Amino acid sequence: MVPFKAPTEDILFSLRDVAGAGDLSGWDDELARDVLTAFAAFAEGEIAPTDEIGDREGCRMENGRVFLPESFSGVYQQLSEMGWQGLTAPEKFGGMEQGPLVAATVSEVFTGANHALQMICNLVPGAISTLLRFGTDTQKDTWIPRLASGAALSTMCLTEPGAGSDLAKIRTRARRDGDAWSISGEKVFISGADQNISDDILHLVLARTGSDEDGIKGLSLFLTSRSGAGSSIKITRIEEKLGIHASPTCHMIFDAAPAELVGSEGEGLRAMFTLMNHARLDVALQGVAHAARAHQIASAYAEERKQGRKADGSSANLVDHADVRRMLNRQRSLAIGARAMAHITLVEMVRGKNPELVDFLTPVCKVFCSEAGIEAADLGIQVLGGYGYLNEYRVSQTWRDARITAIYEGANGIHALATATRGLKTKDGAGADAFDALIGKLTGHPQVLAKLEAWRCARSRVASSAVPTELAHSFMKQTSDLFYCAAWARIAEVSSSEESSELAEFVLSSATECTA
């Protein structure tokens, strides 16, 4: 087994030098390094050792309650006591009040150490953001301190048996009785809907207050909790999954569960998008973490494994073979390039000057980064050969855990569809225009500019097509590949390392041309 090592320097270089966080007025380089270094040490020493155990043991359900692997309780208690659950919460609520950029560095390392535990813990920042923006003073005062201290974890309850990606079909209903509300209905695929490591669980639930015919306009956001709702919230089963075995994916029943309205009635989707957009960029970073971890395992193995001979007849290691080096280079370039794409998007979000650009980049990052993690893990299995297919080196677990990222928080095909339709039409294509301008700002590399010109032609074809849905997949691929190549050209320009130059040349020379 190759011990987990947090890619601290890669992360800081990407965020500060490539994405431009160092130019932001509120960026504190020393503080960011201190926070990340501290969390990395905790992740390597305490969180990562629970990952294999969690994968092997999984979750179990007894008498309607969900129990996580025994090792998770102790590490979660440490996580809470050290204040990590309150990383983004305002100081007045007991948090560290760190921004989304520092939170992103911690999130990537958390996933690399233990994706399942990260899944259970990392909806908290999004819940805090949602409450800060839409919650009443009482809701903030009640819940944010509990979330920040680790006394409560949170969930995001959207999906129903007949309403996955089509939220207009949600049938879970909220009913008003005077000033009070109650929720009845069924939710599926809810991560962490029950567990035994936190005292309480805050559920943010999308429920219908209008008629069925109102579609998404009839949806409102509510909060309820395990402690407040008691037996009116039931967990009927936990799903048996391909990966993230230690993250309980639950089927829930709400039976007139007491609830509180969050924000305004009928604006639930607007409020929920605060949580969903956080989650989508977090999923992008999950893909990055898996790509980096897969490369870490594969490169360590390839450096030591004896295989064949060199041209001069001397003994060779796997890394001496051209095809193995190709796969290792692809893994490494995917991890670094995908990370840069996510960080560029996050920095633009913090700048706050171009929300249309952030809206355009978010699904592109979610798609590319999630697929980068899956591809890098698959390559890791191939590099290790038979040992990759075994559990011993755990790159197979990396692939199993990474595979969900292309499915949850919006299946990648849906994000491609949205980019080819709304992404090119909202506000007369302002997001796509901003993306076009961003590529030019990132680099003037001739090959990237040639790809940009090809992308402009593809954009025109998709925008004018009577059936843009047929072109959505290829257009998303062309868009994400352009962003990836531009990010790599930027990396090469700001880096003095020989490795970065070689990988940039590898990326730009091997990038495939794709036209929608």
C-alpha cells in the first residue's frame, strides 16, 4: 500500500500562481499555507488510515439507525474538536471564517484521504452558506454554531424515486398549519441522512408548496432535523454501492415531519442552488483528488517494479517503458490541469465580477474534473497490471470511489446539455462570451488560440442548430478540452519547473481536436 500524501505544494501553486488568488485583495498566502499544512498533517496521520477500513467494513443499519465504521467516530471527534467543521462559518458563530479558496484546498485533501468521510462532512459549508443567505436570524443562531462545532452534520434532500434530474416532478409536500409547517414524502439517494457520529443532523429539504402543475415554481426549501422530527423521519434502507462504501446513501420517509421554511415560499430552487453550486465545484475537486491519488500510487509502483530490460540490456523498471510513462504523464497532467480549471473558476467566483462566467465554468469543471479522476484511476489500474486489479494497492478503490462523481450532483450528460442550450442563450450568451475572453486572458499560446477559433465555430453551429441536444456531448468535450489546454499553457508560463514544461508540451501535442 502507498500511504496517502497530500499534494500541498501543487495545490498552493495552482491556486496562487496559476489561478491568480495571489492578486485578490483578501488573499493571505501565509495563512492559506498554514491552514492547508495543518489539515494535510491531520489528514495523512488520522483520516487516511480509516479509508481502507471504511471501504472494507461499510455501513450497517440496525433498528432504523445507521452506523458507520467504528474508526470514523474517533476521527470525526478530532475533526470537530480541532474546528475543521467550522472552517467557513463566521467567527461570531464559532467558526474560523475562512473563504471558499482555503476551503477548497482542505476539501481536496480530505477527499484524497477518505472520500466517504468527506462526503458525510462536507455538505456543511454549503448548508452554512445557504443559511447565511436565506435563513432567519433564529435559524442562523440555532444551526450555524451546531454545524461549526460538529454537533450537527447536514444533508441535501432533493432526489425522489420519480424525480431525479427533473426536479419539476418532486412530490414531497409541505403543508402549513398556522405558522408551522410539516413535510410528508419520500427522498432517495440522500448522503448521510442518518449516521452515528454527530449528535444531530440538519436536513435541507426541497418540497412542494404549490400545485403539481407549478413545476419548479411550486418548490420551497425547508429545514428539519433528526432531533426535532424524531420518528416522523424514517430511514428505510441504505443502498449497497460500487464505491464510497462507508458513506451511507439512504432512502428516507418524511411523515408529517415538523419543518421550517428557509427563505421565501416558491423560491426553494433558488435557495437550494447555493448548496448545489457549492456541491458541484466540490465534486470537481473530488475528481482532482482521485486523479492525484491514482498518480501517486501508480508512479510509486512504477518506480520500484522490475519489468523487462532497457535497450542496453540492463534491468528495467516499469517507469522505463514508454507506454507506462505515457500513462503516468496523462495521470499527472489530468490532476494538475483539472485542479487549475477548478481553481480558476473558484477565483472568478470570489472576485464576484462575472457571475455569468462562473455559471458557465461550473458545469464544465464538474464534467472534466470528474472524468479526469475516473480516467486517471483507470490508468492506474493499467499501470499496476494484475496488482491494479487486486485490492492490495487500492487503486481499484480509487476507481470505484471516483466513478460516482460523474453521476451525482447532476449527471455529466445533463451538464453538457445545459451548456449547449442555456449556457449559449442565457443573457444572449454572456457566459460563453466571458469564457471566450477568459481563454485569451489565460494564454496567447498559438495552439490554444487555434483551438479557441475552432471552438467559436462550434459555438455558432450549436447555437444555431435546431437540435442542439444532439451536439451537446461533443460541444462539452471541445469546451472542456479548450479550457484544459489553456490552463496548461498558463501553468507552463508561470512555472519554472522542467516537469511543468514537459507536461504542458505533452498536453498540447496530444490534445485531440473535436468539433461539434
